[in-house]
Amino acid sequence: MLKKLLIVVFLVFVSSWAVAEELNLKSFKAKYKFDFSGLNAAKGELTAKLDNNTYTINFSGKTVSPVKWFFKLKVKIKDAIDLSNNRDIYYYSSIERPKKVKKIYVKFDNRTQATVLYQKNSDKKEYIVKSKNGVFSPLTVYMFFITHKIELGKAYYRDVVVSKKLYRIKILPIKEETINLDSFGREKGKRRVLKAELSFYKLDRNGELIKNEKVKKLVVWVSLKPPQLPVLVQMWHFIGVFEAKLIDLKVY
């Protein structure tokens, strides 16, 4: 579950239908703290860079003491989109644990098909994933939030490559509200946010539902002030609550 939470912040980012000038995209560096039921479990850094019409997101996360003493984990993710023609370029992820390394490289062949290169230690595989609804990288979710006029209570869907699998993500905007991220409740911690629920449904490689039931769900609070980042993410599990919180942000 901690591995999934480490990519949760990144999953709030998805493909664009507008050019950079219209979106006023910014380069930034954001730091996150990952907790499990109040225990500091991991840290992560999310950076974005705008270079001409290419927008690239990098995420790196790893477990911290004392968690890393019995569960050492490193996650790296990179995602890039071409804003000039509204297309995903590639998605890359690397998950490292003791004696086990998993790497994924996804090349988006067109809007409805992608080639997935999957490597587990020295074992390599290649296959195709398809969806008539479109195949998107995780960066698509972020761009969805900032390029659409959101209607509260209305569900939106995107078929997204997550790790080596294809998922249908149901995005349900719930409400706008003010939350306070400061541990002491000080004014500086207040953020005006959009609260949304994300549910994940597993698809086969042809974009068909394997089961019409969600396999995971999380709640995210996305800042309404640019850059519209996830400031808080929560995922519930029978063993506790996993949470990611924005602790520092620099915009360039």
C-alpha cells in the first residue's frame, strides 16, 4: 500500500488539450510527506519543467527511518506531454526494493494505443494496451483538473496506464472548501481546494473492464490557486490510513 501511496500524488497528473500559453503552466518543485496512521513513512519530491511545448513531470520518493529499516523502497516516475499537439510522449517508472527492481516504459503510439516495456530484474516483456476511449499517461489527471470547467457531483473518466496495468479512473469532484495544512492551525496553512474522489477500475489490455468494481479509491484535495497541485491525498486500508501532504512549494 505504501508503494501505491508514493505514486498517488503523481496520479493526480493527466494529458492536455490546450497549449502552454493558454494554460499558463509553471515550472515548480514541490515536497511531500507521506504518513501511515500518523507515522512518518516516506518523503517525495515532485518537479515540473516547461521547455517550449514539452511539459515534463518528475517524481521521486523513498521510505524514511524507521520504516526503511524493515521496508526499504524507492520510486521514480517521469512523464512528458507535447502541448503543441495535445499528445502524451512517454511515461516511465522505476520501483526499487531489496533484490527486486521493476521498470516500466510506455510509448504512446497514438491516442488509443500504447506500447509497454516491462522489466522485472532481468526479465523483460513487451506488449500493447488499447482503449477506444483513449490511452493516457498519469499526467492526464492533473491536466484534466486545470483544463476543464468542473461540475460538482458529475463523474469523469480516463483510461490511464498505471505501473504496467491499464485502469479506468473515475474522477468525482465533490466540493470546494478551505482546509488548513498547518499542524498548529495557523493562517499560513489555509488553502482553498477542490475535493475529489478517485476510483480505479482494472481493465484488460484491450480496454475492457475486468470487474465492474473499484480496486482502490482515494480522496484528493487539489489547490484552486495555480499551480493547481494536490495538497492532500488520503487512501484508506484495513490496516490504517495512508496520507500524502504538501509541505513545501517553489514556483519558478
